[in-house]
Amino acid sequence: MDWWRKLKNNPLARLGAIILITFYILVIGANFFAPYDPYSSQLDGSLMPPTAIHWQNGKPVIYPTSQGATDLETGDRQLIIDADNPQPLGLFVKGDPYRFLGIPGDRHLFGVVGNDARFNLLGTDEQGRDHFSRLVHGGRISLFIGLVGITISFPLGMLIGGISGYFGGWVDSVLMRFVEVLMTIPGIYLLVSLAAVLPANITSAQRFLLIVMITSFISWSGLARVIRGQVLSIKNQEFVQAAQATGGRSLYIITQHILPQTSTYAVISATLAIPGFIIAESVLSLIGLGIQQPDPSWGNLLSLGTNASILVLQPWLVWSPAILIIITVLAFNLLGDGLRDALDPKNLGRSR
């Protein structure tokens, strides 16, 4: 397949695909890759810095660390490091059980061999929860909201665009006027308005579904317009006329003969649309209208930056989710651009 070979030979698209595959493997296997329960708090471990790794006899160890008094002038907390009691780090160690899953003695990729210390790769948040574990688990929401969103919005956009272009006339006029109305609605403001009136007592799962449905409802209109234009140029071709002559039903012709011809554009658009869903969730969670604490998502982890003291004294808590969001959006754009170049009929023609 020429397009597949061309995609593999595109280094930027390959880089984007590797990054995304890595991220999705991490969040799907979060129970294994994250060393701690994202909901459990560390005793006297609020806003701990990343745990330093030391080496003894060629093996990595950490020192048990606790907090002392806070400097009232600088806000820094004194760290009490027990250098006389090194704790070895290991792979495939038994970590804290996941209380929300009820898994006793769950094993994790890495951690401390023993229970005398905790290894906080990216420190802890204001509740003493391991920040790295919350990042990995929070990625499930932030990464899958885009996949769920396009699963809802793209079939709808393709079907509406296909019906509009195929039938034309008053059907086309009504559907396109509705699409134009949707396109005039500023998406982020609609999300903020609707999210603000959601009941406060709904669960994060319900809030997640509502955010996806709201985002999907306003994101299919642009695709429908483009698909409608492509269908207008396809419906007069011979294979469509042959299907009509054999008595094929209109909906069957649209879904089985016409829309598959637009799949190349749909695949590219879907890849480039996913970052929009991720950013929408992140913005809503950042301003407190999306996924709510204690459930983690990259957006509400980023909301720690609204606390000036954390932004100054514990910047790693803010930069880590921000960098992950940026890298994810960039990776999807790189992959989408690579797909666009690989599936372009002009480029395929030149490659042959």
C-alpha cells in the first residue's frame, strides 16, 4: 500500500504515532505503570518535591523523607531526610492496593521495595497524593475524550452531509441552514455556559459524558459542509447511477457507495479534530467546570496553577500536565499532517 509506505517514511508522522501509542499504553495500563493509588494521601506528605534518587553499590535507592516546619518568610518547607535508612528501588514491586478497584497487593512497574518510604517521581499535590500516579490515571479521561467525541460527531457529520448533498433541494437548504447556525456558535463559550448549569452533585463519569455530548454536538457541522460538497461531485458518477438503476434505496446508496469515497478526508479530519476535544476538556476542568476533584484529569491537575504559591514554589505540578497536553496535541497534528500527505491522491499518483 503506497499510502502506508509513505506514512512510515514520514519521520514527523512516525514520531507523532510513537508518542500517541506510548501515551495510550501508559493510560490503559495505568494500574501497572502508576506506583500508587491516585486517590490515597501520604501522611504528612503535602506538596512534597520530586523524590531524589541516590546510588549505593551501583543500585538506586531513596531516603525516607518527611516534612518539618515551614519558613514563614519564603514559604519553603523543611525536609527531614533520613540518609541512614536507604530504601532500594525496584521493578515489578508490590505497591499500595488500589482502594477504588479493591485490588489487594497490586504490582506496579516500579516503586520502593518495602513500606518505609514513598517514591514520588513528580512530588505530591496539596492533598499528599502522588502526582505522577494522578497524571497517568488522569490521562484516561483526557486522551479518550477525543476518541469518544469523534465516534459520536463524525458519523453524524458524514451522514448529515451525505443526505444533504445527495437529495439537494429543500432538504439541502434546511440542513445547511441548521449547520450554518451551529457554526456561528462559539464552541468554548457554549461549553462554559452549559457546564456552569450542570447539577453540582453529578458524578465525574456523568460529567464526562455530558462534556463529550456537548462538544460532539457543536463539532460535526464543519465536517458536514465538506462532505456535502464532496457528495455533490460524487453522486453523478457512473457507479452511483448504476446503483440507482438497480433499485438501490437512497440511504443504502449514501452509506455503502458514496460515503466510503469520502473516508480519506474523514480519517484525516478525525485525527486533526481529536486535539480540539482534549483542549475543550482541559479548559473546562481548568476553570472548575469539567471533571471534578478528587477524580484526576490533565485539565483539573493544571488548575493547580491558579494557586500562586504552587506556581512559584512547586512549578512541576503545573508544568507536567501542561507539557503532556501540548505534546499530545502536537503528536495528533503531526500524525494528521502525515496522513493528509500520504492519502493525497496527487502524492499517491507521483509515488506510482
